[in-house]
Amino acid sequence: KSSKTDSEIDVGYLNAKDAYNLDVELMSAPGFTLEQLMELAGLSVAQVVYKVSSQSTSKTLVVCGPGNNGGDGLVAARHLVHFGHNCIVVYPKRPTKQPHYMNLVKSCKDLDIPILDAMPKDLSTFDIIVDAIFGFSFTGTPREPFNNILNDMMVAQREHNTPIVSVDVPSGWNVDEGDIS
């Protein structure tokens, strides 16, 4: 007999191959579009950040990478502002040939969300950081500017106890093996 209550659910983990296959399945006909999945992921991230943040008006740093995780981060920032958070986005490598990403940036700018090219000098002023840099498909070693950005985030976590919420998986981790650095 299970000791779980009706409100509890089993949580499992996906390896990189299974996560990729799930994305393919979700986008197969008549599946979701990339834009729909990004909206759902960004809203989910925003809900988690809102739930774990100590106050509804938290000062939130959202650090975005150049791919789909970055798009999820832009969507999350937009929702977090609607939830009352004061967001700043760091987006150092912006895709310039994909209209969807340009539209996500515009929607953030329309809400007066500052979008920076580099990390702010003082991360101690942020209540929470959203890591939307790399997702489950990332392999290898992060290069500039992301290796320094990840280091800055780890320092903020270690020295200021700033919580970090990651989209998919902490950026730079090996999805199948964890933090191998």
C-alpha cells in the first residue's frame, strides 16, 4: 500500500535523449508549436519563481541564452512583471534572424523590462536569479560570455545566498550525469 496522499504525484527525471524525444513528440502533428511550448514553459517558470520568492515584488534577474531556454526566460520575465516582480533581463547573445525572439524582446520592452547585454556589477541587490541560459541539449564547456556569467551567478548564490531557479537544468550541467565540473 502506498503512503502517498491523493494530492502527491510521482516525479521523475528525463535524460537528454528522452527530453529531446519528448520535445519532438510534443511538436509532432497535430502538436504544439515552438512558440506555444515556450509560452507554457515561461509561464511555468514564472509560477515557480513567484511561489519560491519571499515576496511578490521581488527584484528578479532573468539571464537568457541564445536558444529556446532564452526564449522561455523572456516569457517568464514578462509574466513575472505581471505578477508584480521587478525584472531585469540579461540577454548577451540575441538571435537576429528569428522573428519570434525579436517579438519576445519587444514584448519585454513594451512592459519597460530593462534588457542588458552584460551582467550587472552588483548581484547582491537581486532577490532571485532565473537561469534561462542553456537547456538539456547543451554539451561541452560554456564559452564567453556565459562562462563568466555562470561564475557570477554561482558567486551570488554562494556569497549572498541568492536562490537560482533554472529552466530545464542548471546551465552547463550534463543532463545525464549532473554537475561534472
